[in-house]
Amino acid sequence: HQSNAALKQIAGPSIESKGYVLTIPMPGHAFSEKEAEGVKNDVVLMQRLIDESDVVFLLTDTRESRWLPTVMARASNKMLINAALGLDSWLVMRHGGNIADARLGCYFCNDVVAPENSTKNRTLDQQCTVTRPGLAAIASSMAVELMVSLLHHEGKQNAPAPPAATSMSSYSPTVTTGEKESSPLGLMPHQIRGSIVTYTMMTPTVPAFRCCTGCSDPIVNTYKEEFFDFIRKACCHTDASYLEDIAGLTKFRADAATMMEDCVDWDEADSDGDEF
């Protein structure tokens, strides 16, 4: 395992590091019955590694490869820090824990569709496989600093994020928010989004989406109850509707479409009134 050896060379021989080779099942990437046993073994191993960890760093390439670790970390109430790179932009975010009120969102909470095969019919640049050389170092350093700040807060992964009013503030070397929203090392933003086109960053705070296909209660509860059967259905289903139905996203979109139709009908009825 070259990464394992490289880490010991960088951090010194005292570092305890072990590498594993496994495959992450992904929605939209079906596997056969012959492959099922091997995939299940990888899933069991990955869940065990997450259970044994204090912090999970999610650094995989495609969007759908981040889905199962997101579900597992929420099910085990583990701190998960996600880093993603674009061509000239980057994202570092922490997923919310299991706190009942004001839980922070995950990587999929802004989506209104379930994850599926993002590599199909896309060029290399559309798959985010091309990135500017400085982004990896910037994002990884931010991810580590965010982890250290969270570990210094008594709430750990349940620590509150700064309110929206401070998320777009200008440069300041000091912290002005309340003690609950900062650790001894400073603020603990929910997301850090940066661009090296404009050399700017913003730190939005996004609450968890009740119909999220990655961290919502229906998804996590189904995973706990069905485990590999749930994963098999999510990965091998012909489209994304399986996860969307469980999460309540299908009904959410239908309700939203009905509300939009009602708004259009209201506008049309209102336009029939007297003109002044």
C-alpha cells in the first residue's frame, strides 16, 4: 500500500497507519450476483472501520461514491468531514451528527434528486477529474483544521455552526460570536467553499433536509434494518426512484409541483380582476 508507506515516510516511523483495498457500492453502479458476496464483505469491513474511527474523511472522486459512507457515518453518529474538488473551486464541509434539533446538512441535503451514475456520458472535465494543482493542498489543510477545531468543542460533530449573519463576513482575525458557536481554536463553519478564480471563500450554514437521500431518518433507519439488502436495491435499481421514495423526496417534489400549479392558477384568476 503505497499511501500507507508514504504517510509513514512523511509523518515518521511512529505513525500507526494501515491501508485497505475495498470497493464502495454506489447508486447507479449495479453489481451482479456473483459480485454480491465480495461487495458485502467490503461493506462489512467499511462499516467496521467507521465504527472504530473517531473521524471519517470523505475524499472520494464521484458524487455517488460519497453516498454510502455518508449513510454509515450518520448511522454510527461519527464525525465526517467531506472534501470535494472542482476545476478551480473546492468544498470542505462537516456532516451533522444525530442531534435532534438544528442538525446540520450533509453533502446531499441540497439535492432534489438521488445520486446516480455521474460518469456516464460525460467528458473528463465534466467528471471533475481535472483540477488545478493547488486545490488539493488547500482543501485538505482546511479539512484538518476543521477537524481539530471540532475535537476541541464539547459537542464534537454536534457542535453548532456560525449563524448565517457571520457566514459572509469580511476578514477578521478574532471571533465575535457566542461561545457555543466556537471552540478554543475559533469558529467551526458548516461549509467552506472557495475559489481560486476570485481567491475568495464563503462559509454557508445549511440545515439538514428531512427528505435527504443521504442522511434523513428514513434512509438511515432503512439501512439499519435491512443493511446489505438496502444497499443492493439502492445500487442495482434501474433509476434513482428507490432512494427518492424511501426518503420522501418523490412526495416532496409532487407536493411542490402541486403548490406551483396552485400559484399559477391564483395568478391567472387574479389577472381577471378589474384593471386600474
